[in-house]
Amino acid sequence: MEKMFCLGLVLGAVGGALIVANSYKARSLVKKSQADLLQKVDEMMDERLNAQSAPDKTEKKAK
């Protein structure tokens, strides 16, 4: 059962890679999705960094 699942997963990944490699629309969709994902990750990291630095500033002002 697990071997068949792994085999299907590998074949699906190879098939998807072939489709993306040969299709301009699919390739541009993948690139656009990657750019959107990276932008969202950058925004989340900026929010977390700002949230972490905000308590530090208030602690220094309180002293």
C-alpha cells in the first residue's frame, strides 16, 4: 500500500513537472504563484519582527 502511494506520488510529480516544462501558461502560473507566496512570507516575517521589536521598545521606555 505504501509502495503504491509513493510510486503514485513520484509519477504525479514527474508528470506535473513535464506539463509545466512544456506549457507556457502552466509555467507562468507557477512563477506567479511562487512570487505571491514569497511576498506573503515576507509580509508575515516583517509583521513578526515588528511585533517582537515593539515590546523591547516599551520595556526600555519603562526603565
